[in-house]
Amino acid sequence: MKKTSITSVSADKHRPGKTDWPRVEQRTDAEIEQAMREDADWADLVDIDWSEAEVVVPPRKKAISIRIDEDVLSFFKRPGSGYQKRINAVLRGYVRHRLREVKKRA
């Protein structure tokens, strides 16, 4: 590969961001909540009671090689990126179902 085709990019950690922090610090909680209510991206999250929320650490992933029928793989890839997460979610659902069955028998 020619040296001229290599691009080097570094993040400047000392460059200030675009956030107007003095303006943010002057806003009250009520003003922030009102702004959230008016923002379509936040509207559904404003009235959620987060007081009993728990931090959930997802289990570690293990990289494996697995053989899957082409049509099955195509099905999971069709909606776009994230197909491995979708496959994992289906497998997790199966595991939970089977574990509930085992508990019922015990």
C-alpha cells in the first residue's frame, strides 16, 4: 500500500465542545423537563419513574464460529445491521423458556 493512501486521524481532546455549559447550568430542573417534553425524541421518556431502575450489566459475549442455514441467516440479516444481536435474543428467549419448563417440573 502506498504511504500516500494512508490517512491518519487523531482526536484533539483539548478542543472545546459545542455545548454552552454556562447556559445549561443556569437552567432549572423544571426547565430541562419542559424542554424534554417538547422534544419528540424524549417525549416518551419524561414520565417514566426511574427511582427503582437497576443497572444491568449484560453478560460477556463469546466469539464463536457457527454454521447456520443460509435462509435462516438471510432472515436475521434482512432488517439490517444487528443480526447477531437478533440471533442472540432469539437464543436467549429459548434458553429462558427451557429454564422455566425445568423449574415447573422441579
